Amino acid sequence: MRDTLLRSAALALLLAPVDALAWGWSQPRGAHYLKVWNRSLLGSRAYFADGRARALPSGFGDHQINYYVEYGLTDRLTLVSHGSPVGYSVHNGDAAVYMGPLQVGARYGLLQGTWNVAVEAHGGYAPPIGERVLAAGVLEGRPYAYVPAVETGLLDGEVQFGRGIGRGWITAHAGLRWFSRTGLDPAVFGGVQGGYTFAFGLQVSVSAQTNQPVGPVAATNVTGAGQTRYVGFGLDLSYWFNAHWAVTAGVGGVVFAESNAATLPLLLGFEHR
């Protein structure tokens, strides 16, 4: 059951650098979990800094390769790394290859069993590769830009909770993220997730997440890189066709956002344990 619960929901809300994870459980010593997936955004609307969605003059496409990996150093201490090593974004007749944030850290299990409580911390860096303006304009008096990546260092820490319920689970987390780049305010983030694993290998999970910078969102970047605010949700499916391999797909959305793409992210990848 513990291996089953250690799945990533892969919400990857729009271009937010935080992925929804199965929080709280630690990997057993020597065990691992790996997920690799592509996240695609195809659309022509954006949430501006005022929270309103507006249609852009032309459509955009963004494809991003992501990974998430865990390794159990001990039964309580799990090494964690996740990031977006390569992406390709196109808008307004221009295109760029970019890199998103890459992070490494660790999770420590404070309480293990039916109830699980853990703390986790990461450090990382988003390089300037792909940080250029592909398009910019003004709609209804509101300026916007389309920039695939924003360079910054980042540090975060969080508290996690998880509980197994038969073949299902519920899990939650809350934390604080700091950015080194001037103009990016610290952000409070959190999420909840619930899921169920069927006997024939299908796993279904639903999740909700939020990212709330402590300062206002003053500028609009269509991609969501940089300062963004949102409350969103995700639905993910994984099919484990044997004990070690699975294929996974997902879709997400938002109920509210500031400075982000107004389109559904589509996810497709594989998992290994």
C-alpha cells in the first residue's frame, strides 16, 4: 500500500513550478519512484493580473518535459528531486527553447503508519535559458507579455500529512517558498489530494492546489512563469500494467488565477518504481 500511495498527481497547474505530490509518505530504504511526463498547453486566452481572462490576438503552444524522483536513503529520510529540464514555447510567430526550475531536497517522516506526517525542504534554480519576450501587447488597457522562463533561485519548506484508507488515500501539504529574484515575493502554497487504486491496476486521483504570493500580482505573463496566483484542480489516471511500470495521463484547470494561461494543461507520461 505504501508504494501505491507514493504517486504523483502531476497537476502541474499551467506553468506553475510546483507539482502536486502524494505527500506524507517516505520511501522504504533503497526503494525509488520515478515519474517523467510531458505537459502541453494549447490555447489563446490568458488570466491577466486583475484576475480576468482575455482572448489574445493569436494562439500559443507550450510543451514541457518534467520529472519527479524519490529515493529512500533510510526508512524515514527520502531524497527528492523534481524539475522541468526542457520546454518549447511558441507564440506570435516566435519560439524559444527554455528550462524551468530544477530542485533537490529531502523529506523526513515524523510519523509513519496509518497516519503519516512529514517535513520536506528543497532548494533549486531556474536558469535564464529561454527568458525572452516572444510577444507583448495591451488588451482593454492591460499590458501583457509572453515570456517562457524567469531566472531565479528558490527555497521552500513544507509540512505534509497523509492517511491510507483501504485502497484509497487522502493527503495534504502546506508550505512557504522564497525566490532570490527581485520582484518575486515569497509565496504560500498548499494542496489536498485524494485517490483510489483498483485491483486491476488503475489508479485515479483528484487534487486541488493553491499558490498565493504575499504581495500583489502587478504584471501579466501569459505562461505563468514568475509571480502568479491561482486556485486550481487536477484529475489524473495511472495504469500499472505490471509491478514496476505505469502509463499516466492527466488534465487540470483553475477556478481563479492571476497572470497565467487560461487553458487546460494536458499531461502524458510514465512511472517506474
